[in-house]
Amino acid sequence: MLRLEGIEAGYGRCAVLRGLNLEVGKGETVALVGANGAGKTTVLRTISALIRPRAGRVLFDGKDISHLKPHEIVCRGLSHVPERRGIFANLTVYENLVVGGYTQRLTSKDFEEVYTLFPVLRERAKQSAGTLSGGEQQMLAISRALLSRPKLLLLDEPSLGLAPLVTKKIFETIQRISSQGTTVLLVEQNAHAALKISQRAYVLEVGEVRFAGSSKELQANDEIRRAYLGE
Amino acid sequence: MSAPSQNAGFLKQATITAVFIAVLWGVDQLLQIGLNPYYVRVVVNCGIAAILALSLNLINGCAGQFSLGHAGFMAVGAYVSATLTTVYPAGEFFQSPLGVGVAITIGGIVAALAGYLVGLPSLRLKGDYLAIVTLGFSEMIRVCFLNIPAVGGARGMNGIPVHSSFFWVYLWAALAWVFFWRLLRSGRGRAILALRDDETAAEAMGVEVSHFKVVSFSLSSAFAGIAGGLFAHYQGFIDPQSFDFSRSVLVVIMVVLGGMGSLSGAVLGAVVVTVLPESLRVFESYRLIIFPLVLILMMLLRPKGILGHREIWEFFPRRAK
Ligand SMILES: Nc1ncnc2c1ncn2[C@@H]1O[C@H](COP(=O)(O)OP(=O)(O)OP(=O)(O)O)[C@@H](O)[C@H]1O
Ligand SMILES: [Mg+2]
């Protein structure tokens, strides 16, 4: 469904990704883990065209999307939950959701769906999003992305700054979203949890894929356990 | 929604509009007989200021850009419409009240085009940098008019037919209100508001950031141009000095004072900034000190503007049923 071929990207003169190859199959949940600064966020930003690759191609559903604009990519069914959530703090929860579904014709049924996923958002619908707790903001960010009806959902550190219990709830929801047919590419620091809910994973190290394989394999790999799972 | 209820809704709206226009007209007549012309002038100036503030609010308050050039767009509207009605009056038509209305509308359209041009650099610039570009642009416009003899140069234009009145100014102000109100409650409006909070996230949600920046500049300039046209045809006289930097600053003050992003705040700011200097006339030249002092005090007391991001009625919660 998504394939990155020889992606080179960076900021200004500083190269971050150096010939990265990555693939996500339809219906899969794929985890992308790695140390701080490895370039995980940069991968997601390249996919959703927030930055342009210097070389390489991004194929989505077999078509090259690396020349498209961000909004065109959203229209094709790719939605990005940015790192630190990027919610619109001065808009209400409801308005955030409306912007999320900007490319779609939303009906009340769409809102019902995300409210069922996260009931707390229904209670807070009229509250300005900046007043939500960190966990609620993450729920909002995920719901907002879902309203563009993505085929592929890119999640950048959904557990950032959340209490263990909330993290658990978020990961359960990600599993639920995936079981309803959405493909997920999940960037996480919390490698344990990410490997648990994903089928395959990539380990990124300074802009290159260090390991790739099924999540079970990686969980069993001694080197990875030491370097990324802190054992 | 079913067809009959849609019809009923339309009828209701048409009735409200008709009643509103009738009331405006009635008040206009009363003002002409009853009220001291000086007060009428202040009231009309409030209306013009309200249109300016409502329109600037879209860029500065809602889209999160910073324009310091609103007087420039106002000047475009004023000069274009006044040229049509005074310098090259295309027959009798542009002298009539209807013709003046058409001329003012054309002025608004030309101002929108100017806004489109200024909107383009805003794609790359933000904050202070954008403010400087828009300021430079509005000064450029002013200097242009200063050097075109056909529009009077530094002497300005005299003898502009006086056809805008309380009625027309407040009709346009109401139109501006309804327009921006509906815009901000539509999907597009929310997309514009999203720009202010997080441009990157808005982009990731599929909002065409550049498109919306340029569109908000054009829409906002259109209404600034209309305010300019109304101003010209109310005063009967314009000169480049009427559209200098200090007027742009005053409009920014109205928006900031009222509360960024709040429509009722913009109107409130416009009224305060227009009426306050007038009511301070008893202090004679001291008012030039008192006016800024009052503004500073207000901002200290309510740093987010009088209303903040909210609308005025949100301060009076409806009693729970
Ligand atoms: N806007 C930017 N300008 C310049 N350099 C940047 C920018 N954003 C990121 N970088 C650099 O790119 C490299 C990779 O950053 P990236 O955000 O992709 O890492 P990450 O894997 O997501 O890290 P983390 O786990 O901490 O979020 C870092 O060295 C960072 O300093
Ligand atoms: Mg990151």
C-alpha cells in the first residue's frame, strides 16, 4: 500500500534520511522505532509531503505521490497525526473535528463513530481544545485524523507524555482502528507496546533502517532488546 | 431538510431582512431630523470603522496573519469609487445613489484584487515580517495616489457626490457582519481559524494553507475597499493623508482591543476607538495623551482584548432550562 524507495530528505543542509526503504502492506500495522533524532518524524513528514524528499519516491497505492501537495495526499486517503498532536487550541473540540474532515462531506454518523471511540470527546465537544488534558488531546488528534477517512493512518508518538493507563487505552484504540480495516504506520518511543500491537517493525538508526522484520522476531532479538527495550 | 421547511426558513430570513432594512431606513430619517449632525457623523464613522475592523479581523484575528496595511486597501476602494463618480463620471448614472452603490462595489472588487497581490508574499512571511511588507504596500499605494494629478495629488479629490449615509453604511456593515459570521461557521471558516493555531497541522489535515491565506487577504481587502468607498462618498472629500499609516494602526487597535477573532469584539473595538477621542474633546489637546493612556489601561486590564476570543453574548450564559 505504501512504499518508500531510496528516500533522502533533510532540513536545509543537514541530511536526515539517507536512502531509506520501507514498506507497509494493506491492513498491516507497522511500527517504526528508534532513538531520539533517528529521523522517525522526518519519515512521516516526508510521506505526507510536509517536507520534500531530495531523492527517492513515495508510492501510495502504486502511484508516486512525492510531487503532490499535502492536501492532495490527504484526499487520497492518507492522514497524519503529528508529533505533539498539533491540535487547534483555540478551536472547540467539535471545530477541530470539522477541520479534520475538511476534505470529506461529514455527516453526524461520522461524529458518532469517533464519539463512540472516545466518549469523553462528546462531553467536551463545545470546550476549546487547549483546555483538554494531554490524553484527551491525543484522543482528539487521532479522531480528527480519522474523520478524513484515511486508508492509511500515520501516528507520531501517540503515547508522548501520557500516563500508562491512558497509553494503554490509546494503544487498544489503535488496535481497534486497525481491526476495522485501516492500515497503520506507528512511530513510537514505547517500543514494547508498539511491537506488541504491530505485525512488522522497522528499527531506524541515524536515517537508515537498522533492522526490519516481524515484530515477534524483533522482540526476540537480543541486540534489539538491549538497545531499544532496555533489557 | 425537507423542502417546505426550507421555504419557511427562506421566508423568515427574507422577512427579517426586510424589517431590518425598514428599521435602518426609519432610523436614518429620524437621525436626519432629530439628531445633532455632529453626532450623526460620529455614528456613521463608527459604522465605517466597524466594517474596517470586521474585515481586518479575518486576517489578524482569525487567520493569525499580521497585516498593517488596511488603510492601503481602504484607499484603493475610496479612490477607485470616487474616480468613477467624480473624475470620469460615466454619464449621470454614477451620480445617482444607485450608481454610487455600484461604484463602491467596484472599488471593493479592485481592492480585493490588490489584496490578492499582497496575499501572495504572505505565503512565505509571518508575523513582523509580514506586517512590514503590508505596511510598505499601503504606503506605496498612498504615494501612488499622491502623484497622480488626475485624482488631485496631494490636494485630494473634492466634490465627490455625497450619497452614502447612515442607511448605506449600516447596511454594508450588516452585510459584512453576516458575511464574516457565516464564513467563520462554515468548514472553510474553520480551516482559516485552524491556520492561526497550527499551520502545519492544518496542512496535514488537508487544508490548503496557501489558498486560504490568499483568500482571506482578498476577502478582507474587499470589505476594506468598500469601507473606503463609503468613507469617500460620506465625506465628499478624500486626500492621500486620510489613508496614512496611523489609520492602519487604528484599525489594528480596534481588532486587538476588541479581542482577536471575535466579531462582536471587532465592532466594540471600532466603536471605542471612534467614540473615545470624540468624547475626550473636552480635554482639548490633552486628549492626545489621555486616549493612548486609556488604551494602555484597557490592554493591561484585559490583555486578550475586551472580549478575548469570545463573542459578547457568551458572557451572558443562558439560564439552564
Ligand atoms: N525543522 C528542523 N530543522 C533542522 N533540523 C531538524 C528539524 N527537525 C528535525 N531536525 C533534525 O533531524 C533529525 C531527525 O529528527 P526527527 O524529528 O525526525 O527525529 P525523531 O526520530 O522523530 O526523534 P524523536 O524520537 O525525538 O521524536 C534530528 O537530528 C533533528 O535535529
Ligand atoms: Mg519524532
